[in-house]
Amino acid sequence: MKILKMQKYGIISTIKSIPDEQDTGITYYLGQELSEYKMTFEEYEEEIQKVTKEEIIDFAKKVHIDTIFFLKN
């Protein structure tokens, strides 16, 4: 459970830093425009806080590797 709290803290810290940098702010708002899904920073933080360990496990069970890349010089 401690890891989940630490991860949530990291994500929320990132969200709170978005207004501090133009590039990340632009990317955030562009993403909202393209997806037509608007959310304030406070709403985003609330949604992150609601995520449970069980939800993460359930989602992880649905994810499948689609493509593997090998990068070379």
C-alpha cells in the first residue's frame, strides 16, 4: 500500500507542476482539447486519489504487449 501512496504522490506532484512550465501546460491543455475531456488540476488530483490497488491490478490483467522494439545505433 505504501508504494501506491508514493506513486499517487509522484503523479500529483507532476500535475501540480504543470502550470510552472509552458511546454507541459500546452501539452496538457492540447490533450484536453483533442480528447474533448476537460478536467481541472483539482479534479485530476481527486481522480488519482480515488484509484485503488484492485483497480490497478484489474487493469494490468487487461494489458497485452502489442509491439516490441529493438533500438540500435
